[in-house]
Amino acid sequence: MNGWQMITLDEVKRRRGWIPLREQLDVHAFGVNAWSVESAGDSVIPEHDEHQTEQEEIYVVVRGHARFTVAEDELEAPQGTIVFVRDPEAKRSAVAVEDDTIVLSAGARAGSAFSPSAWEWNARAMDPYREGDYEGALAAFREGHDLFPSDWTLLYNMGCMAALLGRRDEAIEHLRAALALGADADPLEDDDLVSLRHDSELIAIAGQASTARQGA
């Protein structure tokens, strides 16, 4: 290992539009990924903010043309354009204006050491989940939970996978823990949890969590 690596975006295995550069290159100092879509009009950067991570983010259109919306501003971003969003609270999103558009993104919290966030493990689990490999998805969520034990999304998704696998007790355990951590999802409306929709224990803990949120 010479302390450097060189790859092309086309060499990185894509996961339904996600090009996981940080994982591929084992970057430790900052988050970096790229996102691709095949058709104009597709969402290349879903709407989100960085309220939880408090990260500043930079986006580079490396192929094609994107139209960004940042807060209330709409920005045309042809190939070569750089969009920097300093405010973590600002909503941002982008859609492709041209086919085969790729946007690279990088971010980190100002003044703090970077560490990967739980969303990366949630994203890794999406491929096996979509393919019906619920055991594989559960393993990916569990790996993330081992690293981020206080993140409710991983626990909640573990509960969903356990339910899809027919493991009622395991599902209830994970969902109870997720709701205790403040999960804002409604398990009684989740299609992945339809097998438990009339389960009295899940109904009870979902009700308690809803009451707690309303009282907060």
C-alpha cells in the first residue's frame, strides 16, 4: 500500500444508484459518496437536511446536469458545478436534468473528528432487503447496530426483518427497544410489520410510545 489509491466511478460497484466511495476507499477523515441516476427527472439527491449530523456538505456534478433546491433557492448545476451547503438545517435536494447524471457528495462536521453514520449501514441493507434476502438484510442492520447501539433506525429495521422472517419475539424485542429510543415510525402502519399489526403487545408498546411523543 503506497498511501494512495486511484479508481474511476465506473469501477465502484453501485447499489441502486449509490456509489459507496467512502466504503470502497476506506476513507476515515470525511464522508464521501456519489449518486447516479439513469434518466432525467429522477431524484439524484433525495430531500434531506443534516440536522442530526451537523455536517457541512459539498456536491459536485461530475456527469450530466442536476437541478438543486437548497432551502427556497433553485440552482441549475451542469457538469462541473459545485454546490456547498454550510447550514446543516437547510433542506436540500436535486433532480437530474440529463440522463446519466452523477453527483459526488462529501461532508463532515466542522471542528470535529469524522465518524461514519448509521445511515450507511441502513443503505447497505437495502439490496438484500429488496431481493427478499431478509437474513442478509438483518445481518447488515445488526452490524450497524453493533457500531451505533443508540440509533433507533437500525433497531427498528431489525424488528422489521425479524417479522418478515416470522420471528415474532425477536421482532417485538427490537421494536420495543427502537420505540424506547424515540422512534418516530408507526409500526402499526408499516407494511413490513403486517404480520404483527394485531399483536396485542406491539399495539401496547406503540401506544405507549405515541403517548410519550405527544407529551414531550
